[in-house]
Amino acid sequence: MKTKRKIESCRKRPLNERKVFISPWRIEYILGPKDRCCFFCQACQIPEGDEAAWKEAMLLHRGPHGLVMLNRYPYTGGHLLIAPRRHTADLPGLAPQESAYLWEYSRHAVDIIAQVTQAQGYNLGMNLGRAAGSGVEEHLHMHALPRWHGDTNFMHIVADTATVPIALDVLWDKMRQLFKSL
């Protein structure tokens, strides 16, 4: 009898009993017009010192070989994007300086995410090509995401988990200061 109850309790909940994952900020991205311009390349054109424009673009850092931005439509608050400045999808073809920037600032991104969000874990990775799930397949970029217990992997979209709500403008303010101090 105990075994039968245990097995029944391990079954997935019916759809009408599952918790709902709500990320209303994503509807703007899903339904909105898709910009033909690359937002990474647009961020490279923003003048130094124009903090209002940097915040509007969610640009946190820009160096001679790359840039770091907050994801404007995240599933998880604190999701950062690290990309080379050069418009390329060719990971093996990156110049050594571009590759170094990508990895160095991925490392900094995880550290800054930790300081700002007190995350319990992190996902770091790339989706290269449409078949791999890339939303911006023509400009490669690294994803750095905070994670908390109960919010693991990409499965949070369909699994029994919740997201941690953190306002993007507040995150940008905190993270920008930390990236400026590097």
C-alpha cells in the first residue's frame, strides 16, 4: 500500500494543477516586430559616456573586442549576454583577442551576477545556429544566467518552478557600477 501511494505521488500533476510560469515581459519580444539590425552591433555605436543610451540598450560594458549586455527579454533576471564587437557567427574564426574577451568577460559576468543576485548556481553557454536555439544566430554570444534551487536548466519553462523577479533597470544600475570598476 505504501509503495502504491509513493508511485502515485511521483506522477506528474495534471496540466490544470501545475504551477504557471509567467514572464509577461517576453510578450513584447514574441509579438513585436523583429528589428533587422543587430542589437549587438547597434550597442557598439552608442557613444561612450551616454549613460542614458547605454541603459536603454542594456549595455553594461564595452571594450575594444567585445561587449556585455543584460538580456532585455530574460526568463531569469540577471541573464547577461557577452559578445564580440565584430558581427560574426564563426566561433572557430574568432581572433585571439575576441576569444579572450569572450571568456574573460564571461568570468566577470558570473562574478557580478553572484554579487548582485546571490544566485546559487549559474548556466554559461552558447546556442550556435538556429537548430541549436539561437535567437540571434548571425552574431555569436555567450549566455550567463543566475540559477536558484528549484529553477534549474531551461526546463523551468515547462516544469514545476518559478522565476525570481528582478527589475531590469535596477539590475542594470547595480551591474553597471560593478562593470565600470573592472
